[in-house]
Amino acid sequence: MKRVLLSFALLTIFLPSQAAFAGGSIERACLSADRANASRALCGCIQKVADSMLTGTERSKVAKFFKDPHRSQATRQSDRSSDERFWKKYKRFGQAVTSYCRR
């Protein structure tokens, strides 16, 4: 039984997940945005930070910021309390990306 559990643990660690092949919504949006510094490594790092800090709904919202930067400004300036809470979390996310995804 121990051998089966150890084998399963090793497989889950060393085999990439299906999501790793497809890329997350933020990684795809980052790569498709016409930015000079965008690279698979950088965009993948941003996605990993997002996966660890943001909900699926929040990740989807952030991905839309890449396509439409004005949307981020509208969210930042919104009077809605939910947008204010999101923006505070988004700022922490941005700080984490800066810290973990430096080149």
C-alpha cells in the first residue's frame, strides 16, 4: 500500500497537469497581448501567482484587463464595494508578481 501511495505521489509531482499544457486564462491573455516583454516564462509565472492568490472569477477578470486596460481603470475607480475589495486584492497580486516573476 505504501508503494502505491508513493508511486501516485511521485506521478502527481512529476507529470504536468493538463492545465499546464493549455495554459491558464491569464497566461494566454498575457501572451496574446502585444507587449514586448511578454514571454512564456513570464506569463507562466504570472499565471502561477494568480492560481495561488485569485479565485477563478478573479483570474478571468484579470485576463480581461490584458485585452482591455480601460476595464482595469473602470474597476479601480468604481464606487462598488466589491470592486474596491477586488482592487485591493489585485494590488497585492501585482506586488507578488513583481516579487516572484522578476527576470
